[in-house]
Amino acid sequence: MATSGTQHIVLVGGGYIGMYTALRLQRKLRRGEARVTVIDPQSYLTYQPFLPEAAAGSLEPRHVVVPLRRVLRRCTVLTGTVTRIEHGRRRVTMQPMDGPPRELSYDQIVVAPGSVARTLPIPGLRERAVGFKTIEEAIYLRNWVLARLDLAATTDDPQVRRRALSFVFVGGGYAGIEAFAELQDMAAGALRYFEGIAVPDMRWVLVEATGRILPEVSRELSSYTAQRLTERGMEVHLNTRLVSCVGGQVVLDDGTEFAAQTVVWTAGVRANPVLANSDLPRDERGRLPCNPQLQVIGADDNPVAGAWSAGDCAAVPDLSQPGQLCGPSAQHAVRQARTLGDNLAAAMRGRALATYRHAYVGSVASLGLHKGVAEVYGIKLRGYPAWLMHRSYHWSRVPTVNRKFRVGLDWALALFFRRDLVSLGQLQNPRWALQSATAASAQHENGAQTS
């Protein structure tokens, strides 16, 4: 147990910033020097760059998540949602999974709840679309896409078949492109097991509001990616917006209209709304303004004592590009967390704080098995070399030796066996079998009583 007077550090969020900062503090702080508490709605970190491969069946979903309690053994991990931050009182309110809210006091706080999907008031979006930020959404999409192939192979209604085989992705950033390409590649590979369906029967549509996809890479690689996707029979609509998807009828502002049972929304992120329920300063986009030492700053640019932030919800200046802010990427988050952990320890000991300065490495993206694009230290790669670079880079970055081994084993097995393409559709409704049996039993009993 911590002794009286021991500082309490609360980390709001168990994502890249929360977990890596806590790991850093575990190494930097002496036992009894501080108590560290991590609060997150999930008890695990999701390594999001591997979500497309998990959705496509190239990786076991459990291998792309890291249990927080397993790696943060010297920290307290609480599973719940932070609903309010009162920094003036040094109090944070948490809603557990069940039961009444709980209030915790702290001396230092790291506010890093991450981001949520940035949505627009598009008719039908809330009812029809699914996002692509969590492992649950990745598993759902894999099962859903395979179930659409099952439906198309079973029905004799051409309209039902066309709707089932039409897939729409909105957003041409990394998340959207990789999910779009990986799932199409999986579906195309699965068709060998479905009679009467060929690749041209499927319709894969990408909708991007700007004039290019993958803005993180050069225009040359962006154009290359769009060309390769088009060659695979996929549609790329640039400078186009989704107008409506009511009832599964997709309407684009370029006049395109068709029916589709699948709409995936990956069009950007925004700061977590919990920041609105705090007394900490925010910028015009709802983020916490920070200095290069990752301290939250007020209107006078002076640090707010005891408040720190980084990652998607923080506006951190990018010293490598004066006047710019660090983007919401895992590459920034992991590096910021190291600096943040060091600075927290330094602040407690009265030492000078380090400055976060990012050395840009590059960007990598997978476009399906053995296909990809990469731009690393100015070197542009395409096809198989880029795909290999993508896997090598992210394998080196996935947390813990345990997960590195399991991911590597998944890839090694894939050299000898095809992807496991099974739709476990009832995962979305696990009570279906028992409910059906109960309904049938009740109907049988009613019939017996009637007779």
C-alpha cells in the first residue's frame, strides 16, 4: 500500500498514451514513490494498425489486443467510463460497468481518452453504418461480409443479391483504405468456396470528400493506390460525399445511387466528448492545448499545474514543422507517451522537463495480402516490398513479447494454410439459439393445451 503523502497519478484512457505512459512510470518510479491508476471503458489496449488484418482473417483478433492488467502489474486498472474531470478540486468521476458513480482524487492527471468517430448529420447513417475503430467492429465486419456472401449464394432474388454484394466505405484515410482493401481481398479469396459468385459480381465503393486518398503519403503513392484499387474492380469516388443511406439506399452527391446492405464509416475522428465535462481549457476543436513538454496550457500559455495530455485529444505543437500540430497517429502517440512518462517522473523530483520533438519516419499501408504502399525516410515502396515493410514495422511496434510471438505465429501458419473464412454470425446475437428454442417450446405447449 502507498504511504501517506504518496502522490496519486490518474491516467484517463488506457490506449497508446495511457498504457505506454503507465509502462514508462513503472520503470521510472521507485516503489512507493507514487500510485498510478489507469481508467478505461475496456480492460485492454487495441493495436489499431492490425484491425484490418484481424477483420480479414489474417490475424487472430485476440492477438491484436493487450490486457492492461497483465502488463501494468504495478498500476491499478479500473474498468469504467470517466464522466467528469474537476481539476480545480483534483477530482475525477468514473462510471463503473455497473453500480453508482465513483469519485477519485488525484495529484497529477493525464487526460488521454483518445478520439471518437467524427460523424455528420447524414440521414440513415446512425441506423445503417458501422465504424472501424474497435476490435468488436472489426470482428463484426468480417462476419457480416462473409454472411453477405452466404446470402448472395443462397437467394434467387437478383435485387437481394445486388444489395448483399454492395459494400460502401466512407473515408479515404489510412483506416478506410486498409479496411476497404483488406476486406475486398478477403471476400475475393473466399469466392472460391461460393458457387455462382464471381469477383465482378461484387461492388466495392470508396467515397472520399477530398481530391485524394491517403493524405499521409505523397501524391504519387496516393494516385498509385487509387489506380491499383480501380484495377481490382473497386470504385473510388473522389470529391464526393455521402448524402443519404436511409433504408440501405446509398445516395452520393455526384448523382450515384444504389442499394447496399453494408456502409462503413471511417471519415475522421474528433476529440472524446468527455473533455466537454471538464474545467480544463480546450481549443476550437475541443482538444486540450499543450506545450512541447505535454503540459496542458491555459489562455496565457502557462501550464495548468498537475494536468498533462497527449495523443488524439491533445493539440501538441509539432516542432519539426513550425506552426503545425502533431497528427492523430499511433506513431506520435507512442513517442509522446515516452516523453510524458519521463516528464511526470521528472516533475515529481523537481527536475527539468524534456521537449517532445518528432522525427518523421514515414508511412506504411497494407492493401491486402502481398499488396501495399510505403514511404519510409523518403524511400517509396509499392506492392510486395511495401506490404513486407508494413508487417515488419508494425510487428516491431506491437506491445509485449507475448503479442509479437502470437502475431508472428499467425503469419507463419498462413504460409502453409489459407485464411480461415468462417462467418460466426451469431456472435452478434448470442441469445438467438436459446430464444428460438424457448419460443418453439412455448408454441408447442400452447398447441398441446389447445388440443
